[in-house]
Amino acid sequence: NPLQGFDFMTMNPERSIGIKTVLDNIAKAKKDENIDGIFLNLTTLDVGMANLEEIRNALINFKDSNKFVISYAEYYSHSSYYLASVSDKIYMNPVGSMQFVGLGAELMFFKNALEKFGIEPIILRHGKFKSAVEPFMLDKMSEANREQYSTFLNSIWDHILGKISLARNIEVIRLKEIADRLLISTAPTTAETGLIDSLAYYDEILEK
């Protein structure tokens, strides 16, 4: 169930949609003469990177039919914006916001808690990059683990920036500047960066 939303009107989770259903429907929409395009409301999106990549590639394939893809959100996360970047037009609510600051990771460490309960873990490992047991033996990230996390996250971030750069015709160095200097703080500043096309309310988008 890769796509899970939340209905703020009813305060209940929305029905999740399987990845196969999503991909099948995009493929059907490409061939259906009664469908002129796809509208993505991406205000809430819960999907992993692998599934996100599949959906994004399917939308790119869909656009080969000369049909449109339009995106709208009140809030764009890194994931939802990456998906939206393939759209012909990207809209955001005038009082909305976007997360575009780069990727990060948080780890929990249990060493001190275990000591308080008198629990001593027995750990067997070999090699400095064997970090799965670190939360039980350390109180902070080791340099080796920090190195591998940084390499992993930077690899994903560079991939995302490269694809966004190609889709939005914005140089990667400019995208990095936007993230590193925290140039996005309000909806108008988001529009100024060129990451979105225009600010508009939901009803205005439906009229378009």
C-alpha cells in the first residue's frame, strides 16, 4: 500500500492504493481517448523512493501521448515535489509551503537506557561499517556510520536533483543553492525560485 493519504475534513486516513493499481491506471489513461490528462493532488503523499521512481517514470511515459500532467499541493515534501517535477504545470496554494532543504537521517541510541535497566547486550561484529548494532553499544553515531549514511543520502539527493534539473530546466548547482541557503521560506519565494509555475487555490486549479 504505497499511497496513503489523510482526509482533513473527516480526520480519517484515506484508502491506500497499491503500486500496481497506480501504474495500471496510468497506462490505461494513456490509451483512453476520453482522458485528456492527469491531475495530481499531492498535498498528502506517503510512498517510498522505489515506488515513487516507478510512478514518476510511468508519468513520463504517459506524457508521450501528448496528454497533460498538472500538479497541485498545499504542501510539497521532497517526495511529492520530486513526483510533481514531471508535470507540465506545478501549482501551489498561495499560503502553502515546500520542503527543499536536502535529505537527513535520525538514529535512536539505547545504550544509556539499557545501562539503567542493567541490561548488557552481547554483540558480535566484524568491520567498522557493521553499524546495525551501534544503537545498543554507542550513544552517538560512529564516524564510519556517519560516512556511509552521508554517502547513501548524498547519492539519493544527487539523483533527485539531476532528475528535477532535467524536468524543470534548472541547473543542479542552482538547486543545491536553493536548498543549502534555505531560499524557500514562503509560497512567493518558492515561486521566485522557478520550482513551481504559479500560486493558485484548489478551486482555481479545478477551473483551469
